[in-house]
Amino acid sequence: MPKNRFKKILILGSGALKIGEAGEFDYSGSQAIKALKEEKVKVVLVNPNIATFQTSKDFADEVYFLPVDEYFVEKVIKKERPDGVLLSFGGQTALNCGFALAQRGVLEKYNVKVLGSPIRSIELTEDREKFAEHLRKINVPVPPSGSATNLKEAKTVAQKIGFPLMVRAAFALGGQKSGVVNNEKELLEIVGGALSISPQVLIEKYLHHFKEIEYEVVRDKSGNCVTVCNMENLDPLGIHTGDSIVVAPSQTLNNEEYHKLREASIKIVQSLKIVGECNVQFALNSKPQNGELDYFVIEVNARLSRSSALASKATGYPLAYVAAKLALGYNLLEIENKITKVTQSFFEPALDYVVVKMPRWDLAKFDGALLHIGSAMKSVGEVMAIGRSFEEALEKAVRMSSDIVESVTDNNFNNKKDLKKFLNIATPKRIFAIAENMKKGMSVENIYNITGIDPWFLYKVQNIINIEKKFLKNKILNRETLLVLKQNGFSDKKIGSLCEKTELEIRGLRTSLGVKPFVFNIDTLAGEVPAKTNYLYLTYHGAHHDVSALGKNAIMVLGSGPYHIGSSVEFDWSCVHTALALSRHKKQSIIINCNPETVSTDYDMSDRLYFENLSFETVADIFEFENAGGLIISVGGQRPNNLAKQLSIADFNILGTKAKDIDRAEDRNLFSALLDKLGILQPKWQSFTSMKEAKKFTEAEGFPVLVRPSYVLSGSAMRVCYNKKQLSDFIDKAAVMSPSHPVTISKYIENAKEIEFDAVAQKGELIIYGISEHVENAGVHSGDATIVYPTQRVHSSTEFQLREISKKIAKELSITGPFNIQFLVKDNRPFVI
């Protein structure tokens, strides 16, 4: 075991969350900090993202909320004088900053050593032309390619290789500005965009309908290598892995393909002398002409990535923690497997389950955004589902990614034209278009020819459809039928919709027949070695539980699910701190979440972690199995909050604000009535279900008006309308978003200041609060506004009014826990909105 010679280490974070760099770097950076603190190393972190767990008080020794760029980081280095720096835990942002500091001689000037993989190796993987040449030298195949720094060079390369082509920007995250081009016009458009963000583009032959396969490899300083996980994209090459459904372990590779690609990935990592983690992506020809293995390397990331986070959570192997230890000079033999606690980190994980990762997109929130997905990443989050069959895991993933859709067989295609369009063009709706076309009789072979998706996956989707059709012909709900449906991923709600019964009726029948899920753990070694693990999932393919119930001392904490617009890493922060607080109060914590990018789904953040859906069915199954003492739903955002009513009716003990009071705050009608009762000002409003009522209101009050449904997150289906046409165009969308709740229209007050009141109360009594101020006038959503804390342009008399109003509301709702109230202030008169 090496004697640690580093006293202080600098870690660069990834900054603000963005497409291509999200919560996975909070997870990886947090694991690195834990690993360093175990070695008594002082940790200095540069990261301006206040919502992350890694920037929490007393976690890193010093946190600088500064931009991750060479100017500010040099200032930090000059002040702190670290011995070393870790560049692999903050995504492309950290890497690019590290490169700039190295090139300018800053690291050498202050004697700061780059820990882990040599910086020249990382630079080599980022320079696409040099890296392609390196791979050719070690006899690893790469697609025919060339690089360009201007449009003229790009045209020359294209003429040499021939269309179709894949264009990729160097030193860019998330496949930014990349794409497939079929002619010179498309080439000039894509290359022009790529060169606007990068000095170089790589142009390579596009490999139509090749499979995309990934390997996560770990190497130590002595050259020991393990492949932690291999993953297979359901979509063929051309769809960014962040936008593809990904399956782990691979399901369609034969033995030769699996091992030859594994050997190639290790060969690459050894040649680069990587120390830590590395992601290798391959294009594999599923139908080689001569029957011999036909593959190309398409990308290598010599750093932690979103794929690394998925691999880590899929296998239970703490990749970032191990990578940080390796950077300090440890060998794999010397690092304990933190999941099993009985093996070392040189054991390659073995999986006796299947994992399905499904992206989450919010493209509909962006006016004019194309639904088409390709080599440039567009997803804002993802979920990870675990099952003992592909069908079980796929159907779980569909429900996790959306709390509205229950199955791949659910869709709202309006006509044959739409159905054909969404099958032929890669979009977030493609998996549903595949299922609907199958229902209408299209063959697997035809769908494969159109989509390039391996027939193995298509037959699994076909199996789900066949089971559904069989049940629809004979809706007998006996134990055998229910078990088959559940083993193939059908939810209680979905089964109920097929046989005209409610979710609760199906649940009651199912439990009375003894059809309940089994609790299995993830031990990284498929049961080969006894393991002490708290990492759990539910399955109907079983006959025993791997764990016993924790009982009344356990409290369940519901996470937020996938990141999406309006729900991001801030809820992960609050979930983790809730779990840690429970521990301080001698309570056992159980976290339920399905987001592999999060710290809350890390192996040591709670006493038990269920990688499961945040639905009533799943939460109820876990609560009843664990016989838990209570539930906390107030720290995971809107998704767990929306379960309050169902959980309360089921008589589960919700800790904090009661469900009936949550309903009074979330239901626009009830909340407006509450404000009237308390004599608190609010913009004039009315609830409506028809355009006639809406027009009547606007004729009386005039435009502009604000239209909004109940129980929504971050302004979903909410809009300011300035005339009758805007109002009529928008009403349909608002109604669709929340059909079971009234839609409210209120007078929009122009040129008003927006102020936020965030607080914690206990039994209706205000405990602590903060008041912040929007720089923009009211009308810009708080998630998009520039906010200042403490307030700079708010009268003390106004703040007094806000405090008194908030006290009244907290008391009336008997709030216990966190709450937020948004105010409009005009002429020193506060209105609650």
C-alpha cells in the first residue's frame, strides 16, 4: 500500500448542469472526495453549482464557487498551492480547463501534478485525428476518416471518403454539433456549426446500422485491468449513447464478439497508460460479409462520463471511488470492494439481472425544437431499471421516465402518417411507434430493416404485445395470469386499464393471491461470494427475499426520479441530506430513486437503496415489505408530492405536512380559497373548464392573463396570454396536461417585482426563512430568472408583510417541513401567486 505523499488535492467540478454534463459529475466528484478524505488529504473543490451535494458545507475542506475556467482556477492554485489536481471528475469542462492550464505552464509553475491518467493520453483521446492515428499504429480498426479545421478541408476529406459521413467536433461534450451528413449541403451546415465551438472536426465514414457497444475499463499504475461493465445500445450507431436506450450487460453479442471487443478495449487502455477509468465505444457489424468479426472504435473517453455513472450503478462497482484511489497510487488489489466488503476491486462484476437505461427528454418545452435525435445529445436526464427479464426491466424504465405512460403499448399516435414518421425517424417516440406498428401486424424483419434495432430486442417488445393481446381475449384474473403479466413488466394500473378495473382493485386481488414482488440485492458478483449489500430492486422472478424488513425504525425517503426541466440535482441534494439527518437521529433511512446520475443512489448514502420507480404501486410494495415507520415525500420535488393523496388514503404514515394540506396548497381552487379566507391579496382568478368561461373572465378583467393547471412542476402548461388567440391556442394544451384538476386563469399584473420566500416550519410555526429577489420583473419563471440573495431593492416594510403573510399560510396549512411562496409586489402591495 503506497504511503500517501499528497497533502492537498484540487478537484475541478463541471459547473452548471447542461445537456451532456449533468448530475453524474456530482456523483463522481462526491465519490472522489470521499476517497481522498479517507486518506486524510485536504480537498479543494472549484464548482459554482450550489445545488450539488459535493459543494455541501463540511464535505470538501475548501469550496470555491467560481467558474471552472483557467483564469479563476489559476487564482485558486496560487492561493491554495495544491500538490495535485484531478481532472477526470468534472466532465469536459474540467478537462478543457486542465488542458488550458497545462498548455500555459500554470501547473508546472506551481508544481501541481495531474493525478491519474497522463494528461498527454487524455489530450490524445480528445484530438480525434491524432487518436485515430494512434489506434492504427496498435492495429485497432477505426473508420476511414480525416480531420478539418475549415470548410475547404472538410470538402476535400468528404470527397476522399464518400458519403454518408459522420461529423464530430473535437473537445466537445455530449456530441455537440455532430451529425450524419448525406450530401455536401448537409456537410457544410454541420461542419460550420461544429467549427463554431471547436477548432477541429473529425469526418469519418458513417457505419449504417452497425451496433454500438461500450466497455468501461479500469486500469491501475501497474497495468492491471478489469472490464467493469459492457453495455449495448438498443439504437444502432448514429444515436448518441446519452439519447439511446442502453442495456447492460449486452444481450445480443456472441462469445467471440464479447471477448474480442473486451480484448480490444483493454489493449487501447494499456496503450494509453490510463490510470483510473476509461470508456471505449465500438461500432459492430452484426452481419459481416465474410463471417469474421467486423468492428471499429468510434470513441474513447479517458475520464468519468454519464456511461460511467450508469455502469457503476448497474454493477454496484464504485467506479469514481476506485478511480480516485488509483490516482493516489493504489493498485486494484489494495482497494476494497465497498459493496461486497469481502472482495477487492480487481474482481470483474458478474450480473444475474438485466439493466435498462432510458433517457428522459423535454423537447416539447422548447418552441421550435426538432423531435429528431441523433449524434448530438438532447436528453436532459435518464432512468435505470433492473429486472430479471428484459421485458420486466423495459416496462419499468418506460414508467420511470414518465409518470403518465405505463407501457410501450401506450401511445397517442393520431394517424398512419404519424405512425410511419415516428418509426422511420429516430425520436423519443420510436419505441412506442415500434410497439404500435407491431400491434398492427408489421413484422420484426421489416422493423429491423427500417430502424436497425437488433431483432432480439424487437422480439422482446413483440412478446409484451402478444401477452397483452392474449389477456385482452380472456380477461381471467387468476394467480397464474397475474404472475405472467407482472413478470413481463405490466403495472397494476396497466392491467386495470386492460380489464376495466382500478389500480387499487388489481392491487387488492394481486396481494390476496400472494402475487407480490421479491426483494433482491445487487452484490456485483451474482451470488458467487456472500456479500453485505444494501443495494436492492424488486422482481417477480423469484421465490425468496435477499433481505429482511427493517421495521418501524426505518424511514423511507422518496427521490425525484429522472432529471427534467424543473427538477434537477437540487432534489438529490435535499434527499441525501435528509437521509444523513435521519442517521444522526438514530433512524434508518431507505431511499427510493431510479436516477443513476445521482448521489442519492450511491452505495453509502442510506441504510437501504431501492433502485425503483416512484409510483404508488412500487412505494406501497416497499413500504409494506419493510414495515417502515414513515415516509418523507417533501424533499424529492413534484413527483413524490403528487403521491400524497394516494399514500394517505392507503394509511401510510407521511411525515411532515399532511396530505390534505398539501392538496390545499397544490389545488389552485383550494389554495385561492384559502388566501381569500385569510384576507391575503392575490391576482383576480377563476377556475374554468371551457373557453366560454375563460373569455367571460378576460372580458371582465382584460388581458394579459396567466393560465395554469394544478399539480404541476416548474411552470408546466403555464403561460401568459396577451390576446384571445393566444388564449384559445393554449387552453387545449393546459387541459391535456392535467385533465383531473381544474385549470385556473388569473389576472397577470404587469411591471411587478417577483420575490420568493423559502422557509421551514414545524407544526405551522415558522422556524427559519430566507427572502430572495428576482432581477427581472415578474413573468420570468424562477428557474429561468436571475435571483439575488439577500434582497437588494425590497423595502423592509415589504419584507415584514411577506413574513407575516407566510406565517399565516404556514399556520393555516399546519406545515411541517420546507415550503416556498412566490409573491408579486407592486406599489409595496404583495400578492401571492
